[in-house]
Amino acid sequence: MRFSHILKFRQCKEFDATPETGCPEADSFDRDLETVAQANAVPFESLHLRPEQDAPVVDFRSLESFFALREKRYALGGPKFSWSLGNYFYNQNPLPSCTGHAAAHAHMASNRHVRLHGGSAELKDINPIGAWYRSKNWSTRYGQSVARMAAEINEFGNTPAAVIGRNNTQPNRAAIQAAAKAAALNQSAICFFAPTVDNIIKFTRSGVGCYIGNRLRVSGTEIDCNNMRAARLSGSWKHSTCFTDYVIVNGVEYVFWLNSWGPIYKGVDAFGAPPWGCWMTRSILAEFLKTASSYGNAVAVFAE
């Protein structure tokens, strides 16, 4: 348990955030979590997860061979999209649970990509409210930080909807507590990494979902010259969202960005992407990530 000597002292922290924005900036507590995690990170080659095994924190420096292998598979097999295996999206409203939803969506996307890349993973429907509500010591006020949410899904796991249902707006403490063993069987291996364009592309091209916090808002979408529903950026928020998929169209790289605000992004694109998000080119992604470092590192989520 790589976070335990910090988490055992955890308190319910009421952050300076609103229900509309949800995600606070990282503070010294969150930086400590990242420092502990990275100091104890294991090589990716050790990531052979079993139900009785605690999920590790993965050393980013050990991932180059993994990235190279997955890039080869992408080149040979072409794009594969997480939503092709069915809907796994949750709307966070009305709770300020954006980090819980971003982490759960990243976990479920990674789970589906294991299957799409030829693995035998059982497709899991994770209710984001379980880990988020538990991480807040049973408070529904304000948001949760990127690092603290990562610690929760790594240490204590994700709560399956099969156990507590899909209701993510009225969390049931007793049901979530009773589902602790089921959550522990769905821990996430995680990797903290610098939120750069190259790194986000490395993970999404490899079929690994990842999430961030940031301030620059996705204000809408437009169908671009490649018939892709591309993000338009303007305004501000304090919010946590994730990246789940990757594709190249006419030489242009796109990463699929997934929000937790419902099916609000209109326009049918070349790949029938779900209306819960939109595509970002390298240039759009670079702009979107400019404020991400103020929330600490990004988190990649490997599903067991």
C-alpha cells in the first residue's frame, strides 16, 4: 500500500471550489501523495495484476518498451475505440465529483482497450460515485484533487455498478461501505506523469486512459476539415476530465477528450464518437494543457 502512511491521516478537506467547477488546485498534501507514489513506483514490467494483488504505482520511465509495442499494434491494426464495446459514460450532475468521474472513465476506457488489443479482460461498469464519495470521507461538498483521487482508486479500488447500481447523484454510504471487497478487486494501477501533449498521446495511442485538472474550458465544438468533431476553447473552469482514445486522420493526430457533463457535444464525426466529448489536435491539446500543471501531474489509469 504505497499511500497508506499518508492516507491513514487523511481528513475530509473542504476545498475552495464550487459545484459547477468541482476540482481544486493541488496543495502540499497532494504534492506529498505524488512524491510518495513516485518514490515507490515499480517498473512497468512488474505490472502483472491478479485479484489478490494490490495495484502498483507504475514508474513512467519504464514505459518506453510498452509504448513502442502498442504503437506497432496501432500501426498494424488501425484505430480501435473504447466506445465500440458499449456505453460506459456517467453524468456527474449535480455533484462536484468531476475527478471521480474522470478517474472512473479513464479506468473503464483502459479496461476496454485491453479487450480491443486482444486481451481477455472482463468489461466492468464502474460507478464513479463510490470511490469519490469514499475519498471525501462521506462528504458531497466541493471537489477532490487529481492526486487524492488517484490514491483512492489505487489503494481502495473502484466500486462496480453491479454492486451499488448506476445511481451516481445520491450516494449511499452504507451500500458503498458494504461493497468494499468488490471495490478492492477493481483497483487501478496508476502512473503520475507530466501533463504534456507528447505524454497524453503516448498513453492514449497505447490504449491507456488518463486524466487531468485544468482551467481552460471547452466551450463548444465544430466539425473540422477532416470531418472530426473538434473542441473549441474559451472561458475558464476548474474541472477534471480525461482522455481515452487516439486516431490519425490525413496525417493529423487526434486525442479523444471525454467530459462528465452529459451528451452535450453535437455533430456526427467520421468515427461516430459519443456526444460526451470531442477530439483535440496537437495544437488544441497544447492550449488545453497550459494550466494543467497547477493541478499537479496527470494520472494514467491501468485497469486490472
